[in-house]
Amino acid sequence: MTKNSSHPPIRRTAKDIRREETRGRLLDVARRLFAERDYDSVSVTEIAKEAGVTHGMINVYFGGKPGLLYEIVRQTNALQYVDTVETGASTDNAMTQLETVLLSWLDGDTEDTRLLAVMQSYSWVWPPETEADNQTVRANFKDAIASIVELGRTTKEFRASLDPVLTAKSIWAIYTWGTRSAIFEGATTRECHRMIMAQVKQLVLAGD
């Protein structure tokens, strides 16, 4: 019999569980308060009080209020990235994959447009180290979109002259701009999706 050399699973202690529960409460409260008002008007003391902990715990777990908001951004990105990779691994044609990916992003981002506005505005003022981390996250998304564009070029569904990397950046910009309709004009998820896809199709499909 071959000896199992795999490492035994790490057992979570009661302290680990309490830590995860505290982090979860802080994130839930912060997400709600940021959406109800705005980032600047919500204090760490208020977040901590509603979560049932001292405000020092926000520094311990997130390095302050900016880190707390960025963790919300990271969680949102992580869920969207899983959907993006799964869609890219499907057998659907390239345009269907793009439609599915962008609708998946919109489903998450437009669930609470007030929080979306807070997260987008923070992305323009967060510190350089946060930007560096988020650049890596954005690069992963753009690589996934570039792979779909390359599929479309290979199957002649998209224009052969497209540069997959540059096109992925353009699609990202179209998407980001398109979400503003949900924030400022009250557009529904499906309405945003139709507007975004109209521009994406104009970008990637061959002209008449």
C-alpha cells in the first residue's frame, strides 16, 4: 500500500472561526452603510459599533477604512472572475461568451448601484499599492477577455485585424462607461447590457 503523503487538512480553531465571523460582520455592515450613504460620511466607529466590535478591529483586519472598502472590491472581483473563467472554458461561440461574461459582471455590479458608485469613485483615489494590486486583478480579467477575442478571430466570427489585448482593454472601457447608465440614469441591468453589447459588436464585428 502506498503511504498517503498529502498534508492533513488544517483544522480551524475557535479563534479562527471568531476571526472569520468578525471579518464577515464588518464587511456586511460596511457594505450596507457605504451603499446607504457614501464612503466619506461613514466612520469606522459607526461600522465597528454596528458589527459589535471595537473600531480597532478594522485596523487589525483591514488596515483601516480604505482597506475595508477595497476588500469589498476584491470580493466582488473574485466572484466575477470565477464566472469569467468558466464562461471562457465553455463551448459557446465568442460573441455568446462575451455576452454571458458582461451580463455576469453587470448582474453583480448593478445589484446595488450606490455601492458600485462608491467603489468606482474610490478606485480613482486609492493609494499606489492598492492600485498595483488591482492592476494584477484587472490584467487577469483582460487576459480572459483577450482569449475570447482571439477565439473570435480564429473562428472568423470577429474581424481578423483585431489586436486581442487592445480589444480587451476597449471592451473593459465600454463596460465601465456603460455602468454609469445604471448609476445616473436608472437603467436596468438588461438595458445596460444591450447598450454595452451594441458598442462591443460595432468594435469586433466586420462592417457591411
